[in-house]
Amino acid sequence: MGIGYGPVVALYTALSIGGIAWKLNSVLRSTYNEDQQALDPTEAAHMLQSLLQSSVMVALLGNLMLNFFLLITLAMKVRDYNAPLKIKLELGYLLNL
């Protein structure tokens, strides 16, 4: 049959998270000095603005949202809501023997 869609979507989700982390790290390194204690709010706003103006970052965020939606959909599709009833019926059948 194949490996299914779950591992493939999980792999793309992990790649999107890794790409977002890499992009965030590169922007932080370019705006943050080591001698500073924390970021100023104006620097943080500038950093966020530069992140959201990047088409790569917007594509990674969109891909991440789509992958989360697909993972949730696949998880709900696989779930068997009648499993407790089946187990109870099988146990009842085995105990009556």
C-alpha cells in the first residue's frame, strides 16, 4: 500500500518549523547585539516587520498552517470512535465462553 500521508505531512511540518526557526535565528543575529540585555520594542517591531515582509517567511507560515490542518484531518480520519464499544463487546463474548 505505501507509507500513507501521515509521515509525509509530518516531515513537511518539521521542515517548515525548521525553516521558520532558521529564518528567525538569522534575523535575530542581524538585529541583536551581544552586549544588549534585551530587545527594545522598536527593534522587535522592526524585526517582526522584516520577517513578515519576506515572501519566504510568509510561504513557510502558510505551509505550516496547511500542514497542521492536514495533520489534524488525518488524525481525526484514523481515529476509531467505536473502539471502546468493540473492546467491551469482545470482552463480554470472551467472558461468556
